[in-house]
Amino acid sequence: MRSIFAFTVVTVAMVSACAKDSSERVGDTRLKVYIGNDGLAGPDGDSHPQVVRLAYTLPGGGDTFCTGWLSSSNTITTAAHCFRQRQNTGVSTNFRIVPMVVNETQRAAFANLGAPVAVLEHPQHQRLTTEDGRCSAYDVAVLVYDPAKRIPRSVVKPLPVVPESSAEPACEKPYDSYCVQLLGVGYGGPFTDNQKCVQPTSGTVYLNMEAGLRNGSCVVNDDALSGEYDYDDSQPCDGDSGAPIVLRETGAVLAMHSTYRQGDGVDDSTGPILWINRGSPNSARQWLWPTALDQDGDGRPAVADNCDLVSNADQRDSDGDGVGDVCDNCPSISNANQSDQDGDGIGNACDDGDGDGLTDEDELQRGTKPDTSDSDGDGLDDGDEVRRGTNPLANDSDGDLLPDGEEVRRGTNPLDGDTDDDGLSDGDEVLTHATNPLAPDTDGDELSDGNEVLVHRTNPLAIDTDGDTLTDGAEVLRHRTNPLDSDSDDDFLDDGQEIAFGSNPLDGDTDDDGIVDGRDSDFLVAALARVPDASVKPARNPLLNHLEQADRNTLAGDLDGAANRLVNLRKHLDGCGTAPGNDDWIVTCAEQLEIRRLLDLLITNLRR
């Protein structure tokens, strides 16, 4: 194994066949190569995302390129001379990425490979002390990448290689002489539609592959077998070292490009062949098969092996995702892309790295954080939010200023900004008004919290905002009085007192006698009427007479006289502390205290 050289790969579009002298021939030879159920061909039907461009900088400056191709999920095959430190040129091994593809998924997959963990060179080629292009039969190398970063088959499937055969693969009609393509993307690429890098044969129905030629053989083994392909030197393919040469009918690799004009001298491309093990006991195919094409030794080439790094002759695939069970990071759930964002060996489709009840794959699709159980920090795990229907990316799904987690703890609905439908958002109730977001009428006064705050401006936490002994609801719904004013008609009697004694809280002079209700003894007379006869001594007349005389004074405008008369009356209602006095006219203290309270109110009103 050689030391590791740092370089990178970039996918590029495949190039189609072209002929030097006929634009019609170009159109005739554009066949749909390597299109299967994997959907990996390009939009024009003949692209090969498996073919990549390798770039490195020369010691004296400037760039040079080679072509490579995906031979298994974690290997790139190319020409050995592309990366080998050659004594006669001193070529640098500082490879780098040259972005060229538009398919971002495939670009990302190749970029994810990073640097190779090993660079394997054919042992016969490794014996060379100079690199003069005379060992094309063994000019093959494999770049091995970390298996953990292997490219999923669902993104790019490795190129197929023709089955082993003792005879040359035949060109079947109607392809005739145009059955071979060199998929070069190195020195001469990328190419425009008028510059297709495609190598047709010389016109026979068989590939022009010649064994035992001095040209294209190897100085370390004269029996080495190499291939020779005639092509038109007007095409810009010079320097596509490592490019795969494929049968157009099947898209399978039968050889590789190593050198230019090293065959019979008539516009030839020569290089190692991959369709036969004949010749050297270490032919290109014989070496490449265990090195890249069948690394796990189960007899299946990488292109047909659903687990090309672990032997699985039975190809068991329980979830039908195209990845064998023995290497599937989620064998019970289909996940062809094998994504594993946290690198723990468990596929995103099966893994719940943060324990929030959502798989990593689900989280990546939703945009939540697969390594954070509560992506939006609202106190609810992402999985809990998904089950509840809240937004795991918004800490306040209903926009009521309460985080979803707090709503769940309080019992409010995180999907309803006003859980109790009282006209106030849950957040306003909790944060501003201290009302109950689960009760539409927190103080039980028959007015919803929203009506109290937004319409009547009453206190949603006080049943009687103005203290007139009428609830806010009673004032608004039945009496039509002002719940913010204890005396709606400004007659010196609270609305509650007027209702209690039968006067109209919306009319300052209920009986229209010229005396406002608060200075009229009518409310006191009404109260006396409720006192039992047994509690009045000697009779009601003296009390009523004093009240009648006071009203006369009031009507005459003598408010002081009316007040003084009532003060004299009070002397007969002042005995009760613990018991009534001998001269008291109401002899039960409960009744006397209530009448005296109202008498004091009337006196006060007269003196205002």
C-alpha cells in the first residue's frame, strides 16, 4: 500500500459520441447509456455521474487533470501515473476540487469522501522507475476512501464492468463501429456539444483490441495484454488518463485510457483491459477485482452488490431500500441514502439522537435540531409538539405570548390564543390582567373578562368595581347603570341603595316631587316599612311625622332646618350599643342600627 496523497474529486457530466466529419453521425450515436431504475443518468439520457475529474497543480505552476471513475461505493479507479511521484517529471500530488457538476446531492456525496485513506497502485506498475507510457497494461490505481463516508447507491451507483470473457466483447448492430466510448473529463474537458470526447472503432464490428503488441505493452512484462482503440485525433481527448472506455450498448467498462498514440500509430488510445484475466498472473482485471470491484469477496461486483464492503452472498435486504442488511444502518426502515447526521452508526431513519421522539431524518425534514430535544426552547420536546400539533420551530405556536410548554403546564390550549374565548388572549390574562385563562368570567360577575377589560373598563378581578353593592354584570345587564360610578344619577344615593329601596338609579328624582332621591326621606320611609310593628315604640307616627316635616323644610329650601329636625329625631334612635335606651322609638337594635345608618346618610346629604 502506498502512502496517502491528499486530493479530491468532482463529478462532471458524461460526454457523448461524435464523429469528425458528420454532424448527423453525432446525433446517431447519442444513445441512452447506463439508464436503469436507479435514475442516475443525466437529463439528456447519456450522462455518467460516476466519472469524476481529478486535478492537481504542477510544481512549476499551472494545473493538469486526470479522469477517474467510481468503481465501488468507496473507491475511485484511475491511471496510476496520474498520482504517482514520477522521477522524470516530479509531478505534485497536491490534488484539489474543481467544481463542475450541478447536481448538488451528488456533488456533496463526492465531497464528503474527503481525502483517501489509501492509494493502491498496480504492483507491476509500481516496479517502474520511470514513467514513459510503455506500461499501459498495468497503468491502473485505486483510491480508497473511508468506508464510513461511502457514497450511497441511491445517489451514485458504481460503474459496471464487463463480465470476464476469453473473447473480445462484440459490437452488436446497429451500433457497428460506434459501440465504444471514452468518458474523458480530464485534460480536454469539460466539453461543449461540438466537442464530444468519444472514441469510435475503425469500422469493424469488433473492438479493435490487439494483444501482444509491443506498442502498449509493458517493459516489465512483455506478455502483458493491453487494449488499443482507434479514434479521431481532432477531438480534444488528449490527456484523459484514467478515463473508462465503455460499451455504448450496456455502459459497462471494458478498458481504461492510459496513453495516446501508443498503438499502431493511427490515432490510438491504449490502456489496461478489464474483460480478461489472460496473460500476466496479475492482469489489470485480476488485480482490480479484489481491490475495488469485489472488495468483500462475495463474488458480486460492486455495481450489483447491495453491500459491497461486507460479504453477503444472499443479498438480504429486509426493508427493500437497496442496501443489504449486513451494512444497512437502519435495516428495518427503508433509507437508501443511509444518512447518519451524528455519525453514530445508526441511520437517521432509525436514530433519535436527542431522545425527543422524532427520528433524526424526520427532524432534518422538518427543520428541527436532531441533536436538541427542544428546538424552539418552549419547554416541550419536538416530538411532543408534533403529536400535539404545535410548531416545534416556534416557541409560541398560537402567538398569545405564552410559550407552548407553559400553556401545556397551565392547561391552556397552545393552539388557541384565547383558550376560554373571553376576548382576552391567554398571555394577556396571565401576564397583564392576572385573570384566569381557563375561566371566561374570573370574578363571576356575569361579564366576561374581555368585556370587562375591553368594553366596560371594569375590573375583571372585582365583582363590584364601583362598590355600590351591585355586581358589574347586574349593572350592565339588568339595571343599565354605570358599573364605574356608584351613583349613576348623582342623587346622593348609591345605585345599590336605590335598587334596595325601590327608587330609580337612573332618575335623580324618582317620584318627581322636587327633591332628589338622596335628600328625600322616601328611602328611609321604605326602610321603616320593613321594621316589624313590635320593634316600634310607641308607634310609627312620630317617626313618620318627623320625616314628613323634614321633607317640607327641604322642599322649601331650608336644608339646615330639615337636617336639624332629623338630628332631633336621631335622639330617639341612639340608644343601641348593646341595648336600646328607654326613650328610643325602635327597641330592637338590629333594626335601630339600620334606620340610624340611613338617617345619618339623609342628614349628610342635606348638609352637602
